[in-house]
Amino acid sequence: MRERIQRGRLRRRSPWLCLSLCLFMLSVPSVQAQQSLIVAAYPAVDEIVKSALPAWKRLHPNVEVKVVSRQFTDHHTAMTTALSTSFYLPDVMALEVGYVGRFAQGGGLDDLSKPPYDIKRFESRWVPYALQQATNRKGAIVAAPTDIGPGTLLYRTDVLAKAGVSEADLTQSWEGYVATGAKIKAATGSYLMAHARDMKDILIRTGIQPGEGLYFDSQSNVLVTSPRFVRAFELARKVRQGKLDARVGAWSNEWSEGFKRGTIATQMTGAWLAGHMNNWLAPSTRGLWRAAPLPERAFAAYGGTFFAIPRATPAANKPLAWEFIQLMTLDRNVQLSAFKTQDAFPALLETYDDPFFDQPIEFLGGQVARVGWRDAARRISAVTVHKQDAFADEVINTELDKVLDRNKDIATALADAQRLLQQRAHR
Amino acid sequence: MKLPAALRLSPEWAPYVFLSPFVVLFAVFGVFPLGFSLYLAFQSWEPTSGLSAMEFVGFDNYVFALKDEWFWKSLKNTAWLAIASGVPQHVVAIPLAYFIHSSFKTLRNGVVGAYFMPYITSTVAIAILFSSLFSTDYGLINVGINMLAQVPVLSWFLPANPVDWLNDPASIKPAIAMIVFWRYVGFNVVLYLAALQTIPADIYEAATMDGAGRLQQFFYITLPSLKPMIFFGVTLSVIGGLQLFEEPFILTGGRGGSDQSGMTTAIYLYRMAFDFNDFGAASAMSWLLFVVVVVLTWLTNRAFRPRGPSA
């Protein structure tokens, strides 16, 4: 009786045993083949990555890509934490240019100039300055460029017409730019720019000597008392004294209202702002804006995205991570698709002969602006980054505010900034 | 159904088992960060290089923090904000609680609830909304000031131009202080209301019979009886004020405002860690702030300490 019951139990269990064995045997080969790659990004880079997934699937059907997306600041804070603890590290991380400098100083990102990556063999395929931006003091290249932000001057053509001035008046020289601003203010009441700080930001980026960074040189000497800073401060002060700036911060409510209402006549920015304006900032002003080169033939970059591989990523994932980065940064179709859908100006030079560049941009009243941006992109020169750049940025902005709002003497302001930065230059 | 003997715990373990959820969470999220922060304060650490990149530097971070102009600036800002938001909280809450206590019977709970609402609302939500309200050209606060400035007498005291609350270094501090005051005054009202209810009514009756007016009763009966609660409330305000972070952080977009005038010490040490990538100095600053909090709490304790039996 017991025997029969026991045999019965076995028989009842046996289909389940069989099924589970089968499932296990089926899962074993798939466990070996199905790998996954984690890519951490922020808007809109996450969209760009997702739209490249079909191309990735064709190359590696067995490798699943998981995109972890966070808001911009949160993403970079999360990457700082992940790099510092080596936990929850992605296999590929997207970094904005402002953060690449900081992350490049430590040893947390893999040096892509070394084997097996050897990124230097692709150097000529990208815009020259982009790879330089990801190079640290020791010569290690920590990230690959995917998109860039060539600087441009966006201006309201209707406001200029009302004031009787032309684009050439704006772009001839910096002094001419300010003088034209005074005319615009007098005739239309519109401000020349959002904040006098924008003036300082672009002017300190002109006239950088080779090997120099923005605020520090390669020996961590502080450069803030040099002529380009003095000129930047003087012209910014002139703008403020002439009441030519709206005194609104970028991305604030007042800033976007200024665009919508035409009270801000020009904006020096990356080419990508035209896309933002078209989509959500000021779509009602479609057709009223034009793009011009920056005054006095200045060339600067506003923004840019890079992809990096953390050093502590499992070694098995690194080849795939590198292949993914190559897909995102060296594939012509992926770069162009990102450009067409998300306004991400490609870093890859091969894309520059695409007819898309010659198409008119509706938001800019049909102007074929991309040609000018493409030209500017090739002429931007790289600026070496320093660990204390973020702090220096803040100190200089503070001193500028004191010069603008409280009539502080420029020489004193720059000397104070020098002192503050010297304390931390070698930390 | 009884568990098998091997899995059963003796009743002696019961207290520890019941305490363990709290103890474990406290150890992980309270004690460990404290200890790690103390350890980190003596290290120089480039965070993006990973944990192994820490280098012992002794008191270097503390020396740097004490020499840092911005650290002292942030302490000054914190002190200003703590006093400007803390003092009105209590100066307004005490008479308000007394008024509510004596005047409202059926409506009391509703009124207290209305004052308490800001305290239980999310700080971030409040700060985001106030950012809109404080907007220079489109904010309601400037619209309101403008309207009041049309009234002849008030126009002498009110600014003629819209106040640039969030960008002008001089006005960001009052803006933050206003929000913090608004948020905590209800909390203090509730505390004082609770304390007022412990004062026996016969003392007031005796005083009325002796001819004491309402004001005299307030100053000679109510206030001295509230002393323990004032001590408690002020201690909380001191500690909270010195650690002020959320309201100024949201209002200034995480940066501390123009000329760092809204940058409290808590914001500065956060920025040191995550914006300027200097975790060692940030930890050192957090412990220096701790010393300040301890000293001030001790002083508060001495000021409010109940006097001997002769009182």
C-alpha cells in the first residue's frame, strides 16, 4: 500500500520534474548568450541612445541594452557616487562636457587611448577640439565625443529691423556689438542680451594660449588676471552700465518670457538652442530668429556630450561597451539620426557632407544655418580642463556680479578671485 | 503550528528582536554615515577614482576649511538666516498661541490646522511654488507690493520698483527667511498651545481677582510658565536653523544665489562634495558645523536652565 502510494507520488511529481528539467536545460544556453549592457544617460541623450538600439540589435542580437535615464544633475551626481563606490556602475556613461573635466582628473574612467581601445586612430574622424576636451593633464583620453555645441549668435531679425541695424553691425567687433545694443535699446526698448555674464563667458574663451586652460594653466597657475579676463569684465560692465542686459538667468521663467515677448534681442549660445526654442521655449516666435557667427570671429563651444567607460566595469563587458560607443560616435547614420531628431550636432566629420546641412531651418525663417555651424565647429579650439574649473566659474561669476552691481573695481575683483583660486589650485 | 525547535528563539531574545528593525536601520543610515564622514574628514579623496584612492592627510581638511573665506561666509549666512527666521517664529507664535487658546473654542482645531499645514507640506513643493511667487516681473508678491504701494501712507515704506527677490543678494536672504518663518510658525503654535493647556486656570482667576490686566497676566503668568516649552522650541529652532538646507537650496537652484548670499553651510558642504568633488573638505566642514551646533545648544541650555529652588 505504502509502495503504491509512494510510486503514485513519484508519478504525480514526475511531469513537474520533467518540466523543470526541460526549462533548466533550455535556460542554460540562453544564460550564456544573453548579455546585457547598462547605459546611463540623461534627457535627451537617452532618446538618442534608444533610437540607436535597432542598429545595435542588428550587430549584437544577443546583447540587450538597458538605458538608465535620470535628470541631468541627478545623473551626474549618481555617476559621481557610482564611481566613488564602484557600485551600480553602468557599462557606458554619458557625460556632459562640463563634467568630463572633473571626472577626467581622477582615475575612475578607462583611458581610451590605451589598448584595446586605441581611440587615437579615430582622432581625425571627429571635430578636432572634441577629443581634446576629454584629455586630462596626464594625456589620458577618458571619453569619446558624440555631439557638440558650436557657438552661434541667435538674434531677432524683427527687433533689429525696427532699430535700423543689421547683422553685420552686431558681428563686426565686440565693441560694435555693444554699440549696436545701445541703438536697439534706444529704438525698441529690447535688451541686447539676457545677462552681462553671457558677455564675460564668451570673451574669456577668446585668446586662450595653447596649453592654457580657461582659469588655470597646465601647472595650476591661476590665469584670472590676464588681459582676456580684464577685457571680458570691462565689456560686461559696459553692457550693464548701458542697461543693455535684462538681468535674467538662463533657463529661468523670465528668460523664456524674454524670448517669447521679444524683449531679449540676441542670445549667444550653442546651436542646439534653436531646437529648444522651436520645441518649447518660444515656438510662437518661429521665423523671427536668425543665426549669425559670434562677433569678432570668435569660436567657442557651448555644451557637448561624451561617452565613457568606467574603469571598474566588469572586464567581460568592456569590449561590448567600446563597440557600443563606436556605434554611437562613429556610425554616420546614428549621428545623423540624432542630429535630425534631437538637434544633437554631430562630432563626426563624415556627416558634414550630408544634404541635411543644406536644408533650410523653418524656425530660423528658412535660413540654411547648419552650414555656418558646421564651419564654426571645425574652428573651435580646445581648452584644457582643471579640477577646480567649476569652483573658478563660480568665483568669477561672483566677482563679476560685484563689479556690475556694486561698482567694484575690476582690478581688485580679479585680484580677489586670484587669491581665492590660488588657495585651492593644488587641491 | 509550532516552529521546529532549531528555529525557535528563547523569550530572552524578544526585546532585541523587537528593537532590531530600528537598530539596523539606524546603524546603516545613521551611525555608519557619521563614522564614515568622520573618517573621510581626515582623508584627501578624489571621488571618481574609487574608494581605494583615499589618502590620509591628517588635519589638512580642517585647516583648509577654517581658512576658507566661503566657509566663513556660509556660517555668517546661516547665522543670519537662523536668527531672522527663528526669532519671529517664537515672537509671533507665543502671542498667537495665547490668542488662539483664549479666543477660539469650536474653531480652534481648524485655525491650528491651518497654521500647521505649511509644516506638513513638502519643503520642495513649497520652495518651488515660492520661486514662482517671488519672480521679479511675474510673481504675485511683487504684484501685491505694487498694489499696496499705491496707498499713500504705505508708499513711504514700500519699494517703488519690483524687488528682484531671487537674484539680488540683498533680498534673497529675507525671501528665504520669510519662507522658513511661514513654515515653522504653525509648528511652534502647536507646541505653545500644548504648553498653555498645562497652566491651571485658577492662577489666572486669582490674578484677575487681584486686579491684574490681560497684559500683566501674559507677562507674569503665561511667559514664565511657558519657559520649559520655549527652551524646547528654541533648541529645535537653533539646531534646525543651523542646518538649513532645503528652502535655500531650491530657491537658489542649488547654487546658493548671487554672491553666495543664500548659501548656508549645509549647502556649501553639499556643493563641496558634489559640485567641487572635494569630499574630504566637505566632511571636515560638516564636523565643524556640528561643533557650532553643540556649542550653541549648550548656550541655549544654560540660558534657559531652570534656576534652583529659590525660583
